[in-house]
Amino acid sequence: MQIDIDEVNESENGWNVRLKANLSYEEVQRLNHNSINMVDDFHIELKDSNLYFDCFLNNDEPWEDEPLEELLKAIKIEVEYHVQVLLK
């Protein structure tokens, strides 16, 4: 599994962020499709062997006054955790 930041687009009051988890064939077979919609804070979409995690970083949230790079690192760690859970 490889997780990368796919897109970061600034909007009027925050950032739209998309991360891509590239899964192996075996990981796709293990994926719990029913649990995808149960993950909070992300819209998750499966395309081919990729899971896309979309989220919005709102500038009004108090913890989001961190530098964007730090927030992206934290989101990537969170996505790694969610992918591991979805593969169980």
C-alpha cells in the first residue's frame, strides 16, 4: 500500500484535500467494502485499485491554524490508520 497526497486545492475558507491509497490486488480483495461509508470525516471512493480519501480543512477550526504541511502529515497518518482498519 502506498499513500500519497493527490490534490490540495485552496477554497474561500479552507482547503480541499484528496489522498490516494494505491492498494495491491491482495489488499483490494481484503477490503471491507461495507465499512467504507462508516469512516467519519472523509468521503471515500474506490476506483480500480485506488482508494481516494477526500476531506475539507476549514480555516475556522482552532486546530487548523497549524501550517498546511503539518496538517497534511497528520491527515496522511489518519488515512494510513483507516486503510489498515478497512483491510482487516
